Amino acid sequence: MRITRLAVENVRNIDKAELKNLGNIVVIVGPNGSGKSSLLDAIRVFKSAHGTYSAYFGIDLQSQHPEFITIGRDTATIEMEIELSNEEKNAIGSTRSTLQGKVTVTQPMNAIPSGNDVQLLRKLFSREARADEKLGKIDHIPPYRKFTKGPISSVSFDQPSLEREWHRVVDDTTQKFDNLKSDLWRMNYADMEAKQKGILPHPHYIDGIQNAFSDLLGNIEFKGVSGGLSETPKFLVETPRGQHEIDVLSSGQAEILTIFSYLEKRKFTNSVILFDSPELYLNAAIEKKIIGYLRRLADLGNQFWIITHSPEIINSCDKEAIYRLTGGSPNTAERVDTKSKRIKTLEALGATLFAQLIPQRIVYVEGESDKDILTYFEPNIAHFASFIPSRGVKTSGMVIELLNKATKFENFRAIRDRDILTNNQIEELEKAYNNRLLIWRRHEIENYLLDAETLFVVLQEHPPIRCKTKFKDPSELEGELKRIADNLQNIVIARRLESWMNNELFKRVRIDPKNIDESLRIICNRRLSKIQGLNESELEKLREDIKNEIEKEWDQRWIDLSPGKDILEEFCKQHIKGRIKTIFPFLIEFLAKKIAELDRIHPDVKRVITMIYEKNS
């Protein structure tokens, strides 16, 4: 079976979501708390409303799915279309390849199925159907996966134990993996029995687990289960340091054993597997391999629904159907076209597929410090936005062209330093980019940390910041910051000279590919007269004019105009003990957090934070 359409409404914090035209792998992404796992729960409730794989244990939907209906709503609805294999059609007596159903959930947790295919769906999800290998199953792998450690004294084969196992397939998965060791013992016993009695097809359970270990862990080998029927079994792994029990596997190694033992045990065919957080405890190298492993199982006719936050898994997706829950208000689902102009443009700017799909906003910044300082000012912004540092390439033609495209996308923002822009230039640029390009009104973000009042408090309160110099009050401290800024004034002069020369002499040029020689001649002629006119006295006059212009407003606007990061670094070198590479990041963090704590965040910064959060059209 395969779910080809799922539509839910008022399920927890999901207002409305429709997923359709679904293939063998469906990847669900979105911000934390957006309701990804709730989609899997909706599938489970739909299934349980029609039938259970175990008649021995009842289904307590209210206990299993508390607060299922969106707060303030009376009902939730789940609609599903399921595509059947030919074997499944014949087994349940269906004349159609697709079954449709609807479940309405009312308070407190009454799930009522409706539609023309209710009876066929009941057969598909019934206890009687579970033993029929032609019928696929719906199985849920929860995000909480632990097995009971210690020796096992017995393995049960009685009917209650079997029914409990089926109950944990999808109806109640809270303790799904508790009995991993018993499962491993049974699988080992089944392998031995098949070998001794010539049973075909041989299950090769333990071989499958060993292959998964070899593929994913390399030098860690699962040795299998040792001990006869009358002995306490041992579950051993071989490591470069020797053998040990599975009880002391690392979290990631135990995760691989738990998951792949279950996948081997179930030998899924034609089934729907709801897999919540397959990346749990795994490192990036192994995460990359997971999607490939699941693709191979999907090729056997299975369908995987994957809930993930993993950058490696998301960035590995190619042909998979990806749906993103927006996490907004309303909270809806949108299908992601990985070939779309938006995705490709933002990827070219450095935003990976993961960075684009998890947060609600992509923010392009000039460097890592913008991201860090904004997060210190407003910690919640890290859950809302993904920051992509430009690493100083903002002025290249390619980046400007990409920004022109990117600022048309609602979820995109860009922040750049003021550098030597005038107020009029800032306003014109922000307007041209639909107010999705935000420009600091000061030289760079570090200028908003040139707060002597707060810096004085930080020097008093934080022992790691050991000051060589004793400042009597904030006024004296501000005077020292101003003195350092005065000594760095040449940086401002140099940057304005650079800007003038780039604008006047080296403007962006275009070469006609059909007439390269003529293009070069025209470009050289235009610039030659200007370059020849720049004799030594003219350059000196230009420098003096720029210097005088800066000095006219320096005393009043030095905090705006000066290179803030350079000032703070120089302050560290002159007045704080320790290595600059160690101390400077601490100073920036303490200073930004204290500014936020004292409610001294500058209005410019508050404006930028607000515009990151706000929607605009």
C-alpha cells in the first residue's frame, strides 16, 4: 500500500495541510514545534479508527494522542487516499486500486470513520490481515528509542506477548523497543531453525543487521547472539579494542542496532513506515547514508514518511517529495520544489536546502559576527531565521544580481554594513530592494556595542574579563573609546578614498563579446583622461577634502562613522589581559547580552530585528 494523499485540519497546531501525489519517500520538514510529528499521529489515528492489528489490547486514543484537536476547535478531520497493490486488492476483495476515507475526531477523542470504503479499510487494517504477507502494514518508529539493558532471563512466545508486540506496531509505540534483546534472540533462533530445517526463504536476520553495521559503522561488528537454549544469551559487538556487550554501545551505535534490527525483523514489503527523526544520535557522515539505505527499502514497494531536522538528510534529498510545515499562523504545509528559482537562487547565495526549509526566514549577512550579535540581542531569532554569511563578497556583480532576485522572495532578508553610504543612498537601496535589504545606520553591527555605560558594567561583573586599566566611571571609559577611534580615523578616510576611486575610475564594465577590441578601446579612453588628471597634488587635495569632511562631524558622530570592530579589538589589546583571540569573543558576547538585559538595544537594531520577523509584500 501507499498513501497518495493526506489532508488534515485542526490537528494540534496544524491548521490545514494537504499532501498529494506522494511517492515512495515523503520528507516532512519545518521549524521546531510546527507539527511534523502530528502528521504521523494523524495517519496513526486514521488507521486505528478503522482497525487494530491486535484484538487482545484495546486502543485508548485519548491516552495515546492527548490534545489532538487544535485548541479552540471542536473537531479535527483526517482524509486519506491509499493506493493498493494487486495482491492487496485481491486479498480484501476490492475492485478499485485506490481507497478513500475520512475520519472526524470530536472531543474528547472520538474518531469516527466515514466514506464508501470504510469496510475495505477495516479489512486492510484488521487483526486477520496481519498474518497475510501480501498485505502491507502501517508501522510507526517513534523518536524515543531505548532498549532495556541487562541480562534477559526468558523469552516469551505466548499469545499475550505476541499481541503486545502487534499492539506496539502503530497503536501504542511508547515502549516499542524495550524488548530489543528478546527480539534479537528470536531472530537468531529463527535463523538457526531455518538453517537446520532447510526452511526457505531463509530470513538471514542477523546477517542483515551485521551488514547494516558494516555499511554504517565500518570497524564495529555485530557478532550476533551467543548461548544455547539453557544459557543466558550474550549480545556482543567486536570493536578495535575488543568485544563487549551491546549495553555499553555509544548512543549512535545503539541507535543503529535498534533501528536496523527492527527493519530486519519486520522485513517490510508494501508497507507504510512512519519514521520520526532517523538522524537521532547519529553523526553527519552516517546521516548522509540513511536516505540511501531507506531508498533501497522503498524500492521493495514500501513507503517511508520521514520527519527530520537533519541537514545531511535534507541536503541529500533529490527526487523525494518534500513538504514543509510553515510554523506560522495559519500553520499550513507547502510542497518544496527543489528545482525552483527560489531554491536555486538562495543556494547560490550559500543557503543550503536545509537552511531554507527549517527556519521561516533566510537572512543574508556580511559575516558571522552579525549572526552572533543579533542572536545575543534576541535569542529567539535563532529559531526563526537561518543566517547565511556572505564572507565579504557583497560587492561582486554575481552577488548583486543574486540579491536582486532573492529580495523578491518573501522569506528572504539581507543585512549589510553601512560602510560609507549616505543616508539618501541607504533609503534608496532599501526601497529598491522592497525593504528586504536592511542597512545598518552605523558603520557595522559592532558599532552598536560602543556603549560605555554597559561596557563599564561588564568590566565590573565578569571575572573572565580582567581589565589592566581601572576606569573610574563610564565617562572616562567613553573617552578612551573615542581616543582609540581617533587613532583609527585613517581607516575611514581610506575607505572613502577607495569608494571614490572605484566609482570614478573602475566602475563595473561590460565587454561586447562580438567586438572585444573596440570595447576595450572605449573603456581605456574613458578612464585614461581621468587617471592622467590625478597627479600628486590632485590626489592630496582629494584626500584633504575627504579628511575635512569627516572631521567636521567626527566629534558628534564618531560612534556612527568609526570601524566599531577595530575599536573593540584595539580596546582588548590595550586594556584586557589574555590572548585577543580568546578574550575578544567573550567581550562581544557579554557586552551584547548585557545591552539586551539593560534594555539598551539601539532603535536601529530593534528595527532590523522587527523587519526580520515581520511579513511584507
